[in-house]
Amino acid sequence: MSQSQSSNSNIPETDFNLLEDSEDADNHTSGTTATRLSLQFQVDESYLGQRIDQVAAIVWNDFSREKLKQWIKEGNLLVDGQPVKPKYKCEGLEILTLNVELEAQTRSLPEDIPLNIVYEDDDIIVVNKPVGMVVHPGAGNSSGTLVNALLHHYPKSVELARAGLVHRIDKDTSGLLVVAKNLESQFSLSRQLEKKSVYRLYDLVVYGNIIAGGTIDEPIKRHPVDRVKMTVLPGGKDAITHYNVKERFQHFTRIQARLETGRTHQIRVHFSYLGYGLIGDPVYMPRVRMPAGASQLLDDTLRNFKRQALHATTLGLKHPRTKEEMTFHAPWPEDFANLVEVLRTENKAY
């Protein structure tokens, strides 16, 4: 068992899985270099009768179907060592072989941004992301992101979709993320997320008194009116959060939550749905709820806590190459630790 920094808490949110729908990676074998990729996949009977370009798009879904079809036509993707046409239909048990020169998979530019690296080897990087860092470039965030930092730290990540990211956490959520350094690791980690075998534990502080732990099993989808928000609605994607009460205050509760799924804003949405919004959450709890008789210190602390009180404290996974079970821990950042300490002194339970 590998272990890094110890957490402030005494207990064992990709809020969003980037590769939720990835297919089985356990029967891939590969040998990768900086620019050359060699992959094999053993087709089973579940693919019987499907076109080879469709199968390839499922198996290697980091590449577009058009790109895979092009590689089939060029003879870079073989079936049992032989070139075929994209419309070839699988008969079962074939071996697919893909040999290609990788092209840049991202247009983002490398930037010399310091990273808090908890663990790194030839296959994965585990990062403790600070509050305020966007994970992936998007509208209004073309630079200063984790992807930009990764491209500088490990230039070969330009060959991977999303620079090797397999999950992400929100800009103002702190804590642990795992990043793949090669395509084989990206397949493996994506599969682990899809199989719900990645262990993700979050610390959070909510308004109100939660008496006991439990499980929130409510579907989540985009809010029909406010497109910035996600919400619990029938027809949404399955979303499951397990939680335990770790510390009770007079008007607040410190919770530890374990994600079984990884939907956008999952923890924030689920606890808001229960009526226990996270302290500082600008989207789901935009107004500060000040307890009657709050001290000046508590008043100042709550008003100045400008981000959701949420920290990805523990990450557990199986190493893509060695298959070793690994667990990583990240201590609370200063603002979160200070918030809890103020609640302990200024809002302690009776």
C-alpha cells in the first residue's frame, strides 16, 4: 500500500468523470514511446457482428471514429494482422492491432505553473490541486489551468486527450486528482472510474445539523432554467454519494463523503437537495446564513469564505501497470483548516 501525506482528518469530487463511458481496458496491451503508439485488443463475443470502425471507436474512445476509420484505411489498424475495410464485421475473438504516430491531442500551451505533486512515476501523476485553479481550459479560461501546467511539467502529455486527465474537480474545490502519463494508463484509470473502483473521499462543511450518515441516491442533470447549475431531477444520470458525520457544531456539520459516481457538482447538488448547503458555495448557497449571536470572528470567517467548503482528501486506485492498490491523502488547505478551527471555538455544540 503506497501512502503520501497524511490528512488532517482521522478517517479512511472527480465531481465529474471525463471518461465515464470508457470501455474495458484490462485486456489491452501496449508499448508506448514519445510519438509512437502500439496497442492490441482481444475482441470478445459481445462485439459479434459489429463493424470494425464501430468496435474501434468503443475500444479506443480517446480517438474520433473518423480518425480510427482513417487509420483502418491506411492499414494502421489491423485485424488478426491483416488490413480490412472499415465495414468489416467482427466474427469474435479477433485481435485488433493499432500502430500509429501520435499527433498533438490538445491546442493548449505549456505554462510554467508550480504543481503540488503528491506522487509521480512513469505512468501516473497525483496532484493536490489548489483552490482557484481550473482543471481544463474552457471559455474564459484558456490559460493558468492544470492542463497548461501539466504540459510544461510533462511535455509528452500533449499526445494524450486532455493531457492525460481522467477526472476533474471544480475550480474552487481543493484536493487530489490522478493524471495519466500514457494512453495505457488513461485507459486503465478510466475503466476503474467506470467500474466505480476508484476511492474518492471528500471533506466538507455544511449549514445545519445532520444527525447521522447515510446514502444519497438521486439522479442529477442540468438545471432546465439556470444552465450554470445542476439539479436533482428524474431522467438525470445516476448519482450516488455515501456520507458520514465527522464533527457536529451548533449550527454546522462537518461531513465526509465518498463518491460512488462522479457527476458534475455531485456533492454540492446532493447536499443542497437535502437542505444542507455547503458553506461558501457561490452557486447553491449564494447567501451567508449567519447564526444568531455569532461572534465577530465567526461573522468575519463565514463572510470571507468565498468558495465551497469542499476538499478532496483521499484518493485510492489500482496502479495501471503494477496493479498495486495505492492510497493518497492531502491535508486540508489553510482556509479550510481555519474554518473548522473557528467553528470549533466559536460555534461548538452544547
